[in-house]
Amino acid sequence: MQNSRDAAMSLARLFADHKGGDVLVLDLAAESGWTDFSVLATATSSAHLRGLARYADEWAVTNKVQRLNAPRIADDEEWVLIDLGDVVVHLMTERARAFYELEKLWFKAQSIRVEAPLPPGGLSGGAPREGA
């Protein structure tokens, strides 16, 4: 298995690739005794939240990482916490993210913003225009 930083970054890229918004990795090693990293991502809906959680589950199985909790996700859920030991994942709706402001709670932590890579050809997804 990879180290906890690599695991956190891998999960963050996974969420960004699946349209998770405002994806952040917080390095909590110096701030917390119970985890090294937190990964935060914003879901656009409860269905999107469940989908991102499913991708995290699949990632854990593929990478042989044991989940330390197994939350049941209700249809109207706004926050899912996935405890992977050295990495804790927080998947939240925009409303929950704004209300709980976890970034402010861990303001001393180094944060790394992760965004999905641009598709080939840039934002338009197509070939460059002539004269551009």
C-alpha cells in the first residue's frame, strides 16, 4: 500500500475526476493524533454524494485499505464521513460544507487543492480553432 499522503492525493484526484467540487487535501499530521490527512469534496446532490462514496469504497477495495466505518447513506444525506485510518474522507453537499466549514476548523493545516485535469484539447474538448 502507498503512504498516507499518496492515498489522500489519489482519493482527491478520484473525486475531482468524478465532478466532486472544491476538492481539498488537509495535512493534519501535525494537528491531529487520530489521522494524517482529511480529504474534502463537495457533491452536487445526495445521489452524487452516494456515487462519490461508492467510488471511495471501490478505491479502498482496489488498494486493499480497510474502512474503519460503514455508514448507511440516507436518500437525503448531506455529509458522509469515510474513515480509512490515516485518511479520513468528508463528502458533503454544498450546504453542509458551508455550514460546518471544516477548513476553518483545521486552519493551521496545510491544504492542497485538487482539480480534475483538462480534457485533451482544453476546455472546449475539441481541436484548436483555426486562427486561434
